[in-house]
Amino acid sequence: MPIKLLIFLVCVTCFSQNKPVDATKLLDTELDALHRKGFFTGFSVAIVNANGTLYAKGFGSSDLALGKPYTAKTIQNIGSVSKTVVGIAVMKVVELGKLNLDDDINKYLPFAVSNPDFPNIPITIRQLANHTSSIVDTDVYLNHNYFLKPNQDLTGLPLEYEDQKFIEPSQALTLENYLKAALTTNGKFYDKSIFDGKPGAFYQYSNTGTALAALVVEKAAGMPFRTFTQRYILDPLKMKASGWGFSMVDFNSYSRLYANPESPLPFYELTTYPDGNFVTSADDISHFLTELIKGYQGRGTLLSAKNYSEYFRPQLGPENFKERSQKNPYDESYNVGIFMGFGHTGTIGHTGGDPGVTTLMFIDPQTKIGRYLVTNTNFSNKEGMRNFYAIWDALEKYAPQLDTP
């Protein structure tokens, strides 16, 4: 081989090997600089494509008092991004032949749920999944849903944060008992205001409706929702660090959550855990996000191509919206699949927010690249918002420069 050609090939090889390393280092540096601005105690990010994880890393601290770093293996609850897992579970039960999306939910529930203003119009599983069930969230949800982890030191920690009250573990109900109490006419939390409008008419985002869909999955499948998702989602994807709350995960890896960078919050769980209490790490969620990209391409492993097509199919039209914002491309409320959101620019994914939690997880259907960002700190001002989206934009900026694994 001529020496000049050999030198050229060696240089090309060096360049191809250095390119992802350089991009990774540049992204590391930019994200570290954004963390040092001080808006977030800790956060983690991931970039994936259909072949796997391109980048996953944590920044800052998962517990200031203990001096623990936030890494790609740190776990925390991720808010309403959890709903995308519920959507896969719904479609898996459909695939197993145990329910149809347009079934009346009362076919599966052990108690009757009916809109008092439209008692003859059934509420369907599809309506729960696309947020047109007419079931809405009320103060009952905020006052009876967030319960404290037992046996923690609460000294100096708030028992209420913004609109959410943290209740004692002894006051917490099971998912089934809470929904029965809130949705049935003789339930102790019942108020007809939990129903608003005609079933199937208008999009109204509903955490309560999501939790009810998970209960339908549980009853149709004949096993607890946690067990069903473990068997059909977490185990196949090797998401060993993930689960629904403290009982399913290693608490030693759990991040403390913060109301602001200086103010820790107590550890809590959700009674309606399917709507927001999925606990995972950047490493683990990368497996799920890769699977979603593959599913969008018709070659996923959790569902058939047909059922993935339904999962990702926009379910609603303009007539289903009272108002339709187009300000934020990462507002998933422009349209919805089966608990899968669509931004007005075509992005596909979901946002999440709970005390101490802000999350984004979206796929770009053009590049087929997925991004994930979760913080363990709330923010409430414009500078915090700008910094949050600067992190998100940095992931988009460097994603094309990262080679496939």
C-alpha cells in the first residue's frame, strides 16, 4: 500500500474515533457550565437513537447533605412522563386480547363509574388514554394523593408544597380504594365536579383518568399493574433500576428532591402512582426511549407494528380542543395518542412535573433521535426556565455529532 494512502487512512480512522469523543467532551463542558449557574441541585440527561444510547450523564448533586453526586444511574420519580409507560401497558393488554380500546371501562372495574350529566354515555378506555373521558383533577387529587415515605426525618421539611399536601402514610389509600372514593357516588371524596362535559367531547388532561386506565389494565390482565409492567416492559428492556415507587427500587440510589437549590423536600409517593411516580435513571430510561423510537419505525419489541401504530396515532381533531397552544414545541397537548403527546411542531413525547421534579422526554420524528432531561429541583422564574431549555437545546445541538454505539 502506498505510504501516502496509508497515512490518509490512518488519519481518517483517527478522525472518526476522535469525533464522538470530542462531541461528548464538548457536551460535558456545556452541561457542566449550565449546572454551575446554580438553578438545579442535580439533573441527568440522555440522547438515544434506534440503536441505543448515544449519551447519558448526570450533573450536580443528588443529596447535598450527604454529598452524593447525581449520575446517570441516580434514580428519581419522573412525573407525567410516566404516562408513556401506561400507554405501552394499555396497548400490551390490547395485544394480549384482554381488552379493546373502545370498551366501556365498567366492563372491567369492580365499581361503576358514570358521568352524572351523561349517565347513558359510557366512558371508554380510549377516552381515558386520549384525555377526553370528562374525568378531571380536582382539589381531592392534590389533597389526598401525595403521601410521605415512612420513617424519614421530617425536621425542617415542608408538609405542603404549592398546591400539593404531603399526607401521612397511614392516610394513604390503595389505588383502587382511592379511585372508588373519588369516582363513585357513595365515595367519601366524591363530588360531581370531577366530571366536566360529555365523555369523548373535549381534551382535558387528567391524572385521575390515567390512574383509572392503569386500574383497568390491572383488572383486565388479572395481576397488579406493577407486576404487569415489570413482566411486559421493564424485564424485556432490562430496566433493572426502575419501578413504581420505593418498594421496587434501590433507595440508596434515590435522589433527594428540592423545592429550590437550597430547600430539600420530603420523600413522597403517589397514591395514583401510574400517572407520575415511575422511578428510573437516565441509563434505564434510555432503553425505554430507544424502544419507542424503534416502535415508531415499526420494529419495536414490546408491541407489534400494528399496536405501535395505534399508540403513536394522533387520536384527536381540532373539534376536541377548547384551546390549542402553539407557543411551546415541547407542550405535548397539541394532540395525543395512547398517553403519548404531540407538540405542534411534530415532536412526540411527554413532559412531567411534580414537587422537585421537571422532566422532558421527546422524539424528533425527522432525525429519529430521542432526548431526555430530568431535574431534582423546581424552578419558578424566567432565568430558571431559560437555563432548563438551554440544557435541552444543548442535547439537540450535539446529538447529530454523536456516532451510533
